[in-house]
Amino acid sequence: MKNQIAKIKEELGTKLSTVSAADGLAVIESSFKKTMKELFTDMKALVPEDKREAGQLINELKNEFEAKFKAMRAELASGAKTEVTLDLSIASPEFVRGKIHPLIRVGKMMEDVYKEMGFSIAYGPEVENDKHNYEMLNMPYYHPARDMQDTFYLEYPNVLLRSHTSCVQIRYMLAHKPPFMIISPGVVYRVDEIDMQHTPCFYQVEGLVVGEGINLANLKWAMTESAKRIFGDSLQVRFSPCYYPYTEPSAAVDMSCIMCGGKGCRTCKGTGWMRVAGAGMVHPNVFEGVGYSRETQGFAFGWGLNRLPMLYFKIAEMRKLFENEISLWEQL
Ligand SMILES: [Zn+2]
């Protein structure tokens, strides 16, 4: 019973500390009277030696709280304690405004630039099959180039996460006849170890232009022009021979390093250049695979979009784009 009384005392103390109106006090008082009655009834069942101690404690509790109720009634009646539930003078908590992720921002910038240049936008599924991701891009199952673009499988060997958005181009060509100019932006996946310039999931913006008389000079102009519209006229773009199974001839596309202005730094590994895209004239086997003539002319390119926000916002490491580091985002 000693513990029970201590508990009642504690609970009542808490209730009284929050009461701010006479009505609330009356409810507590009425409940207290009921509790007292129950305690006296319980006490009668105790053995004589415990009964004396319990009686004393119950009386102490009764006297203490009756005095408190009396004091509080007087306080409330005098208006010394008034009810305050809403304080309009309190400053509101700071509202933090979110921002669009740098990858999405640069992706939208690219889309706008290409739309200005007359391109349409095509989207496709991230979960692909072997046929659209490899085979129709001139990479049969035995082709060694598949190793460079190895991906993650949901069901081996046919259901996979696309390793590029070139499969969107295949789907587009199957459904349309030339001439056309499209870009296909989106997320792609590769079995790449994470380092300063690689992550297993990244964004690409690929382009495809097919039509009569389309040539390598058109490709060089389109890529240089789009890069300059984003990064400014002082940007240098260079093309060097490269190999891709789906284009012939193929080119690797480098941009002068924005971090160091081409002098050489950690991000560009001291070269002054950064590899940002791959491009080339579409291979006749690819055209044939989608039902076009082998004589069809067209070029394709693919920007590794993760590199561009790094350069645009001057972020030294690609993996920072996927770490929720608030202090970094606040600077952008
Ligand atoms: Zn550099």
C-alpha cells in the first residue's frame, strides 16, 4: 500500500502542474475523493500492525492534497494563473527549402539544349532483355566487348538492368522510320567498382540522328555545340579514335577539365582532359538488325551524365553525388 500511495501522489502532482482552469481542477478533485474512499476501504482489509501505518500515510496524503486544492482554487479565482495555450509571439522554426539534385538539374539542362537544337526525347525501360541491350547493338553473346559493359542480372541470362540507354534507340528505330533526331536520357547500370570517377549506377544522355547525308562532321558539331551551350564558349572538345561495337568509326570525346582549366589536377589525373562521352557513326549491322538498309547514314553519342555535374558544380568525386551530405548540397 505504501508504493500505491507514493504512485498516487506522483500522478496527482503531475496532473496539478498542468491544470490551468477551475474546471480542470474540479475534475481532479473529484477523482481524488474517489481514490481516497477506495484507499480507506482497502486499508480495512490489512492486518492491524500494517493498518496503523497505512492509515497514517493515507491521512498525510489527504491533508497534503486538500491543502493544495484549496491553494489552487484561490489562485485560479484571483486570476494569478491564467490559461495560455497559444503563444503567437514565438518565432516559427526555420523552414528549409529543398533543391533539385545536381544530376537532375544537369540532365534537364541537357534536355533543354537538345530540344533547342531540334531533338525529340525518347524514354525506355530500365529493366531490359539481352536482345535489346547487347545483341541488336552488334554484341552477340560471345562478343568480348560485353565485358566492358557487364551489368546486373535479375534473371540470368535474359533479364538485366540496362547498361546504356542505347536499347531505347533500338526500340525507337524498330517503331519509327528515318529521318529523326532523338535523345534518350536515363539511369543505367554497370558492374563498376566505386572510385572517384565510377559508380555502378549512373546517368546517361544518348543521342541518335538518322537521315540522308548525315556524317561525322555533323556529329562533331552537334556534340561540341551542345557542350559549349552548357559550359561556355571557352570549352575545348576533342575527339580521338576509339572502339565501340555499335559504331564505326567510333570516337572518344573529351572535354577540357573545368576544375583546372586544362592545366592538370587530381580530378583529370593530371591530363587537363576529362572523358565525358563516346560517339560514332552507327554500325550497318545495327541498322540491318532493326530492318533498315545497310546504306542508312546516322550517328550516335552517349554522355556519361555523372561526369557533367561534377564539372558543372566542380565536385571532385563522383560518389559525392550519391552521399546525402547536406553541407555539400548547400554549396551548390
Ligand atoms: Zn583538371
